[in-house]
Amino acid sequence: MIRWTTPKTNWTRDDSENVEDFNRQKDNVEYISTVVMPLLGLSPNFEEIDDVGIEDIPLETILNRLESNIAEIGRILSLAYPDMSLLLQQSPVSGTVASNQMMRLPRQTPLLGDWQWGKKWYPEGIAPDYTDANRWENNMLLVHQWANKQPAIYATKFSGTFVAGQVNFLPKGVV
């Protein structure tokens, strides 16, 4: 079973990403997509990425698949919404009436922390740098921290886990 691994969120230009870093990043995206989101009743389209080796990075198909999975998480969680306008209907508020006022919502306003949208990778283009690694890791950390505050998550006991003070009975015949 895939597990969450604490991400590195303080990448600098002096850091270089290795295969283990990338595999951790893609595993955290998979964990959010296949473990956390289903517990919230959400089903993102997830494209599996096999563990990569040194010969695979930076292959644009792998990078685009990672970006696509992260973007899908953002889309499903409605972390940002498209450019739109709302017309406020007449409604009394503390003795005053607001009617026919137009409110314009900005494009891609983040609704959960500092979510950052990704990019498209092209053959023979630039390789990911520390800003990309920070974006991937910070986005997943934001979702992980937010999800841990949701009742559907913190009330869930995974198979084979116990809670302190919980009484467990073994079936007859088990020694």
C-alpha cells in the first residue's frame, strides 16, 4: 500500500532533484489521489506512473502525467474556479437591501492556501528546477494538511490499525 512521505518544501536553486525525490513526489500524488480523495467521496482521474530510474528523467511524458494528476486533484477539490460573474439578487441584510449588484470573481482564485497551477512539458525543453519541485511538494502538502482536518479522514481507521484503549477480541482457536 502506498504511504504518505513528508515532502521537502524548501527546495533552493542549489538543490538538485534525484530519482528518489521524484518517486516520493509522484507517490505522494498517488496517495492523495487513491487513498485520501476516495475517503472524501471524490474520484479523480489518476494516471499511474511507474517508479522512475535515472534514464527516465526528465522525460516529458512522465512530467506531463505528474502535472496532469496534480491538476486533476486541484480541479476535483475546486481549489480554483474559472472566470465568472455573479448577480446578487435582492436580499435584506441587516435592514439594508442589496439588489442587482454585479460581482466579478477573478480567474483562478485559490481557495486552499497557496495552490499553484502547473505547466506543460515539451520534448527537448527545459528540465524541472527547484521551483517545480517546490510547487509539486507544496500543493500535495496543502491538500494533505487540509484533508487531515476533514471528519471523513481523521475518523477513518485503516485496516489493521488500532486505537489506544480499543478492546480487540481474537476469534476462538487463535493462539
